[in-house]
Amino acid sequence: MIDMTRMLYKIGIIPVIKMDCLEHAVPLAKALKNGGLPAAEITFRSDAAADSIRAIAKEVPELFVCAGTVLTVQNAELAVDAGAKAMISPGTNLSVVRWCIENKIPVFPGCATPTEVEACMREGLSVVKLFPAEVVGGIAMLKALSGPYSGMKFMPTGGVKPGNVKEYLSQKNVLACGGTWMVPEDLLTDGKFDEIEALTKEAAKLRDEIR
């Protein structure tokens, strides 16, 4: 877990993606890797999610592929079977959290309140997702949480974009950020992976200016 935490800190920005076309999974993964962000959160918001994770895990194993929008234990089981290396959810579902802990699967549940952060702490977690980050206070929220929960790290997602990602990454309690702007839906639909790679390189440059 320590090595994975270090890796996520180094990656800094995790592209969040809704995959509608399985054939796009591998070229997208290669574009992200070549662009300097070797990670992806493939959300369970489409029928192609599990197969996309499976294809990426097989063909681009060096990419840290996670399953996002994991709402049920069944989602988690399907994602793990496909090769996902971590589970990410928008909220704190203790059934999912406990299943992941029991099966030694890294899990990053979403938190929007101190109560949810404490619930995750009681389960032994030290990293959670702050979601939806901008809606619940963004930078101000992270600063407020850093006092009472100094041992917790956060992965803010939701409203993170090029104009504010450096400020997020500069917070001492931020491990990494999740964002969608590297993979716009229209570019992915049209298979414009060179443009996606260029956007990824720009995002990686912003990260490098901070870390």
C-alpha cells in the first residue's frame, strides 16, 4: 500500500474516463501512458467498463487501471476479475469498503463530510476521495480537514481542471487528483488519441511544476 501511495503521488493526476467503445480502451491507455499519466479510472457508467479494464490490464499492464463509480460489491467483484488494481467510489459504501479490505483490494471511497472521513478511518483507511471536490468547498475544505485529520490523504475529484489543479496538488493532504479534461468525450468518441496524448502531456507538465 505504501508503494502504491508513492506511485499515485508521483502520477499526481488520474484521468477519469467513461468508456463507451471497447476498441478505444487500449489506444487510450497508450496515449495516457505516453503523455506522462500512466493511470486511469474507468467508471462503471457504461456496459464497456469491465471489458475495457480487462483489455487495458492485459495489453498495457504498466498502466495503473482503477475501477470508478463502484457502487456495489458486485461491481467490485467484476472489476477485480477484469484486472482493476483499485476501487474508487463516489460515496462511502461500507459494504464495498469492507469487501475490498477483506480481499486486500485498495479502495478509495468518496467522502464529502467529516463524518464520512471518520467512518473510513474506523475501517483503517488512510486515503479517501474528496467528492464532489469543488461543490463541497474544494481547497478550503481540504485545508479545514487537514487540522483534525492530519493523517488522512485525499484524492479530490469533481471540478478539478487545468486552472486549479496546481493549487490542489500543492495541498499537503492531497495524494493525487482525478480529472476528466485530458479525455474529452468528443475526442474519445472520434478516436483522436494524438490529441488526447497532447492534453495529457499538458496536464503532466502542470503536475511537474508542483511536484
